[in-house]
Amino acid sequence: MSAELRELYQSTILDHNREPRNFRVPATPSHRADGYNPLCGDRVTIYLTLDGDGAIEDVAFQGSGCAISTASASLMTQALKGLGRAEALALFDNFHELLTGAPDSSPQDIGKLAVFAGVREFPMRVKCATLAWHAFRSAIEGRSETAKTE
Amino acid sequence: MSFDVERIRKDFPILQVGTGPPLAYLDTAASAQKPQPVVDALGDFYTRHYANIHRGVYELSADATARYEAARDKVRAFLGAAEAREIVFVRGTTEAINLVAACYGRTHIGTGDEVLITALEHHANLVPWQQLCIERGAKLRVAPVDDAAHLDIEAFEALLGPRTRLVAATHVSNAVGTRVPVRELIRLAHARGIPVLLDGAQAAPRFPVNVLELEVDFYAFSGHKLYGPSGIGALYGRAELLDAMPPYQTGGGMIERVRFEETTFAAVPERFEAGTPNIAGAVGLGVACDYLSSIGMEAVERHEAALLAHAERLLGEIPELRVIGTAAAKTGVLSFVLDGVHPHDVGTVLDGSGVAVRAGHHCAQPLMERLGVPATVRASLGIYNNFDDLERLADAIRRCLKLFA
């Protein structure tokens, strides 16, 4: 198996695919949004609960998709918890930079999300990794239409 | 002529690229690779023979016109049609079906009428009829398939009613490979005076098709799946039906006489070919028809049947693999899912082993829903595939299962 494939499917990603974290429907989420990738049919629903200051108190998801999209949604829920809205959207920007930026760019403050660096070698899979994030952005911005990667 | 796959492989430059193992190209149902004669024909046409057609009085234009019309006759012969004017050049199967929906559908289908399709259809033979029905106040009826993706003929017959104005069915399912018993469909429809359109995108490149023997009314196929160029395809229509149809698009090339007040349209097939067509594409498609005819479509059919049987044997040895679509009659396509691995991940991992397959819904979302899978991995066959390609597929699937175990 090639080095690129090993980098793409590293153990953290396989683990989060097998056992996605925060894969549940919260009782009383304050925001929710759906994401859909028309190219491959992957679907995700993101549930947010914001506290009084607008910070993310809880984030959970449901859906079905490939290992990259499932693991990305799972790791996203962990990364977002406790962040304010501006911080969360900045994290999405940094994550996007990791997936699509120049090979030598190394975005700051992405923590565990760095495991997705291998996706850069697979442009066809960038949308898998960003699907949950697009849905998250729709949810926090209070938009009702399904977020699409296309 | 006997079928020699190793000799055929030499005709395909893309299989000779690089120094590593050759590409195991198992996505011919999406688009076929091109043999050298087709590649050369495009270069030769643009280098030596190019001009617009049906216009110039100069020799180069007359020559280009003759080559374009010769290509039409090659397509006619390939499909076994009686007259070249029954062949309309289009962009591909999608445009051919849209043309029939627009020109035949709008004039023959009205409020309360019905169009009957099957549950196996590619979106290209579904959405045009659905939209036409919405526009005309007509009803789209769908003949169901069983769990094996085999068409339910009795249900099909029961759905043929007094208001059925057209049957549109695929000849071979692009998603799961089911070979539809089209003779039976046509017999049942014609017994009630209902015309039949067949989507031949997957069938025409895989076995002999003779529109006269089938007695089919419309037959559509794409050049790019038939080892020809992309952006060109053909619609066969019985002359009597085409003659009675209004134009598709209007403009240059499809007129007889134009005044500011009115226009007299050209005869078929020019009536349906407004604007400058894909001239080189048509010439390339003619060469692709010649190429397949020189091999023999009976030989192509035997080769692909042997490949499919071998693939079913090899993949049948993998317990975590489930074949989707197990109709008794199948051609050219093997769709499957793996326990615990999403089709897109399978596609990416297989690509890492030089095995190109398609993963997804294959533009047949309602069929996927009926069969209870969001997506499948699809390995599809072509004339250049050999047993080695299939063994590499099986090995790569095992590696994929190990990675995700």
C-alpha cells in the first residue's frame, strides 16, 4: 500500500470511523443543520447547543458516509466543544487551509485535526472531509437549507 | 476472427503508459478508453480534412461532408438500421433521450397520458420523462424490479394501460448490469400499439444490436462508451416517426427556407441537427464502429461473458463482499458492497493499487434506494480487460478489507 494511502487512512481516522464520537441526537439542541454531498450521497446532520454567551456547549452528529467524512465529523465535534462562534469559524478556515493550501503551509491551532493532512493528496476526497464542517457553519449561522459541498 | 485480448490491449495507448503495472481499468461503463485508430482518426481529420459541412462549395468542405455522412452510414450499419437518415447525431444518450422527450413527447403526450419506464433506469432515461410528465400533466409509471434487480415482466405488462403513450427502458442496467428482456417488452408494448425507446448506452458497446430485428422505435447510445470520442452519440428513430416530429433546436443547418415571418424546416436527420455539429466526433464514432465490427460484436460479447463469470468466481470467494444485482442475465457490470467499508473508501484504496472502479450511486438513485444501498462499488468490463485485471481487483479488495478490519 502506498505511503499516501497510509497517510490518508491513518489509525486515528480509522478509529473515529469505526467508533464515531458524539454520534447521537441530543434532546434539546439549539441549532441543527443537514449536510449533503450530491456527488456521493453522503449525509450528515449536525446538532449544536450554545450556552448563554454563544459558546458551543455541545455538538453531536448523525449521518452516513465514508470513513473520511465520518471521522471528520467525529473529530470536529471534539474540536468544537467549548469554542466561541468566531473561534469555531476560524478553526474551519484553518482546517480548510490544511486540506487545500500549499503543500508547505501548516495552519496553526488545529490540534488533532492535523491527521487530515493526507487528504491534500486526494483532491476528490476534500469534500468528504469538509461536509460536516459546511453543515456546522449552516447550523451556527442559523440557515435552514441543506449545506452542500457542490 | 478469434478474439485475442493481448492484441487488443496493444491498440489502447493508455494501457501502455508508464513503467509500472498497467492500469486495471474497470470503469468502462462510465466511459471507455480509446483505441489508436480512433485517436488517429481525430488527428487526421483535423490535420487533413477539416471544414464545415453542408455549406462550402469548395472541395475541402465537400470532403468533410462526405466523411460526416459516411460516419452516419457506419452507425446505421452498426445498428442494423435500414436508412442512414434514421440516424441523428447528438451529443450522447442523454441528448438523444431529451430529443425524443421534446419532439415526440410534447406532440404525443398530454394530460392524463402515461409514460412507462423501469426501476433500472439511469437518471438520463428517467428525469427527461419525469419532467415531461410534470409539464404535460401526464403520469410517470415505473415497472418494478425484484431484490435481484430483475425486471418484473408481469408487473410491466400490468402497467401498460390505455393511456400509455411510450415505453422507455434501458437495454442493460448501468448500475448493476441486469440485461433487460427487451424483445418481450417490445412485443408487449407493440401489441397495444405503444412505441418503445431503448437506452442502449451500455448495450451497444457490449453485444450485437440490430434495431430492425428488435423492431424498436427509438434507440439511443453514446460514442464515448463505445470506444469513440466524447460529445458524440446517436439516436436511431424509425423514419416514419422521425418524419412526423417537429425540430429539436432551431437555427442554421436545419432549415430549408427562412423568411422573417416563417421557416420551412429541413428533412430528417438535418432537422434535428441545428448548428455546426461535432463533425470530427462523428467521424471518430464511425471509426469506433468499424473497429468494433472488425473484432466482431459476438466475440466482444463472449469475451465479456467470460470476464464476468471469472470476476463473479473470484469475488465470490471473499466472504465480506456482497454482490448487488444478481439477475440471471447480466452483462458487463459487477456492483458490490463490502462489510464495514464505504464504497468511496474502497474506490480510493483500489486506486492506490492501480485498479480504477466507480463508487457511488451510478446516476441511478431510485434503483439504489430500491436495493437498499446508498452506494456501491462498480467494476465494469471492456474489450481490453483480461483475467489479470480481475485478479488485481480481488487482491486489492482483500488489502482494503485488511486496512479497515
